[in-house]
Amino acid sequence: MVAFNVGDNAVYPGYGVGEITSIETKEISGTRLTFYSLKILDTGMKIMVPKHNAEAVGLRPIISRDEASKVIDILKEKEIKVDNQTWNRRYREYMEKIKTGSVYEIAEVLRDLFLLKVDKELSFGERKMLDTARGLLLKELSLATGKDELQREQEVAAIFGI
């Protein structure tokens, strides 16, 4: 079980990177529970995660530099078969990958949508998902590598030739 301290960065699946702002104990229905209070960096949203349940909901530390390199390698893969199913099936499948919180799955979604965008117009939902995946990935990659987000955005754009 991963333990976080105040000031640590952590990733909450589907919402992105947040900072642990406090660790609080509250009594709920006669049971004392300890919570991580998390502030999502991109949106300012505050989330309370029960400490005993943090791993089950997917709260995890940000990736290491080595893992960031693997993510970049996933983005660089071009020899993949892009799914030819209907946009709504693809959307559901990609949304499930994003919800896992796995940085590798999110990288696959971003890569697949960028490659799909080359061949055809993305639906509104797919464009929105592309932006979501990009946002989730760039913040974490920036923190993992110590580079600022704009620089990371430019590197990712260069991978896809845009």
C-alpha cells in the first residue's frame, strides 16, 4: 500500500495529477476514517479519498523518469492497427482505458486518436477525449521529467508531426 504525505503529488484516475493538501481524520457513522485531501492541479477540484481505499480507487504516485520514457515510446509507435469499429464503441473502449488511470493506457488512447485523426475527422466526443488524454498525460509527464508543460506539449506535437 502506497502512503502519501502532505505536499506529495498523486494521480487520481480520470482527473489527473493532484497535490495532497492534508491528511484528515473524520468520524462518519460512528467510524473514524483517515482521508487524503487532494487538490487536482488542472481544475482546482478537491477530492477526499479514504486512506484505506486509496489503492482500490487507483490513487497512485506520479511516474518515474524511466516510466516517462516508456510513455514517449508508446506515443512514437506508428505501426499499430487503428480500430475500425463505430465511433461510439471506440469512445467507450477509450473511456474505459482513461478511467483505469494507467499512464500507458492513456498514452495508447492519445496515440490512437492522433493516428485516427490523420485518416478521418474525429467526432466531437473523440476530439474532447483527445484533449482529455493530452491534458492528463502532459501534466504527469511534465512533473515526472521536470520539464514544463509547454515544452512537453511541443515534444508530443513533434512526435505526431503537428
